[in-house]
Amino acid sequence: MDNFTLCLSTKVLFGKGQIANIRHEIPDGSRVLVTYGRGSVFKNGVMDQVHSALKGFKTFEFGGIESNPHYETLIKALPIVKQEKIDFLLAVGGGSVLDGTKFIAAASKYYDQNNLWEILTTHGEKVKNCLPVASIMTIPATGSEMNDTGVISRVGTGDKLGFAAECLKPKFAVLDPSVTFSLPPRQTANGVVDAFVHVAEQYMTYPVRAQIPDRFSEAVFKTLMEEGPIALEKPDDYDARANIMWAATNGLNRILATGVPQDWVSHAIGHELTAMFGIDHGRTLAVVLPAVYEYEKESKKQKLAQFARRVLGKTGSDDELADVTINETRAFFEKMGTKTHLSDYGIGEDAIPKLVKKLEEHGQTGCGEHHDIGPKEMGEILRLAL
């Protein structure tokens, strides 16, 4: 088991009706900018709850944050922050809204206001100060509500890059499963797949006898595989939604990463597919993860087999069980309604050189748990995903 440092500083308010309690979590006298996406939070009544909870605070709004939030949109919030002397940011929506709000929080205090894209090209390493952020999550998926990271797209250049900084950890996160009842099947499925792959990136590497994160990961896998289909069939099943929501949060709040090697190749490739073709993030991961398993089957064999034994309850040799895990993972994604081949999205062999070139531009070398995956190898993974 490897050394690790862990700090879980986000306060979680979980359950129905918890939005009302945010008034006790925001400092008195705060000037709050409420951020949101395309407006679904008005249709499902969430924003009404937010306005009621924030009575007595000076509030402002910034909407229109996209799925895969656009840099071009986010920088439009900065004049509002400055003009209205905003000192607290509240993201109301899914992980994309929160990621975008984290960028606003970092950009508002960045040392070089003439070069804000640097926050992304340096992956946040120069972010030392930011506005405080909190979230009310309406889509369980990214785990952004309990970590310090975000991912931003720049439409003009076709880039999608991640960033992280300690000051970007949300001060609190409201997780009310009932607000997810109205999610369409596509978003429900994308969220479950995204959370599943987050866990896989931290689990499906090689054994280091890290029993706690391994067993925790296996519990999250089982929860998502059991509850995901139920949420599709019965959208208003509170317990299914609650288990998925908490699974997604635990999928990337850093607990599962304690003491273990990590991969993240699927995400590196998936981000390029989203940036180039506009495919939903969760859907890109459903395509790429099984291909990563195929490409790295030998080096991941022990953990692939462990998954089959502990999560799927299968028996057999490591070689047999590695194939079982690959096939069952693909079958689960398909069951959730997410296709698992590039050809399902009209993407063929001719796209691979363009994707590899972008991976090279973004310095994706030495990736994976063995630091042996680069753009060339990612191109081979993409061919397996055709």
C-alpha cells in the first residue's frame, strides 16, 4: 500500500429538504453569485428552494453554463463578480456547472488576469487563491462536489483540459436525491457510467494489498450496477437515487485513491472525443474503458479477475475472469443505454490520427499506472474501440 495524504474538508448535507439548510452554511452578509446551467433547475423547483433558503442574502445569478463548460462562457461571469463584489459562489446543477464555477472562483483571484487560459494549461498549479465555492448537486456523476478539480472546454481551439487547486474544494455540498427524479434516462445513464469509470480508474490497475480502498471500490461498483438499472426503470425510487448519488460522490472524493496506483487513460481519451465530436462525457467513457481493459489485459489481469470474483461472484482462472470482466462491463454499459463502440457514433479509423495529434498537443505521455501509455498507445486503444 502506497503512502497518501487525505483531507476531506467538504461538509455534506444529504437528504430530502437539505437545500433549506444552506442559509446556516454561508457566512452572514455574503454577496452570493448563484450559477446554473440551461435552466432545468427552474423547471424542477430547485431554484425556488434556493431563493427561499437565501432570503436575507444579497444574491445574483449567472446561467447558461454548458455541459462540458465552455471557457468562452465562463469568462463572462468575471465582470459580474467584480462589479457586484461577489464573495461566495453557489453552483446549482450538475458537475459541469460546478466545474465551471470552480473556474470562475479561480479566475476571479488569478494573478494574471490577461492570461486566464493559463489556469488550464498549467492544470491549476499556479492557483493559490480563489473565491469560496459550494454546490447543490442535481446530477450525480462527477464527484466534483467533494474534490478540488474541474474540467473546462475551449470551443475555439477544440481543447478540453483539467485543473485542480486545494482552495477549490467546495465548502459544502447539498445532495438531495429527490431532485434527481426528473432527470431524463440519458443523464441518469451518463452519470452512472461516469461514476463507474471514476472508480475503475483508481481500482483497475495492479494489486498493492490496499484492502480498504479496494473493498470500498467494490462496494461502489456493486451499488452502481444494482441501482443504475432500477433508476432507469423507476425514476422516482428514492433509495435507488440516494445510493447512486452517494456512490458518485464517493467515486471521486479521494477516499478510493488512498494508497493505490491510478490509471486515468480512459478519461484522457474520452476528453478528446468530447472536445472533437461533442459526445457526452459518460458516453465516451463507455466506449473507451472496455478498450483500455482489452489493450492492457495482461498488466491489469489480476485486478480484472479480482473484480470478477468479488463484484460479479464468478469463478475461474485469472485469464478467464479477465475476459468475463471486460464482457460484463461492456454489457452493463449497454444495459444502461450507453453504446460502447466508436462506430455507434459514426466515428471511424480516419478520426484516430486527428485524436492522436490532439493527445500529443496536450502532452499525454507517460500515462497509466505504469506510465507507459502515450498518444501512440492511445491510438491503438481507439482502434480497439471501433
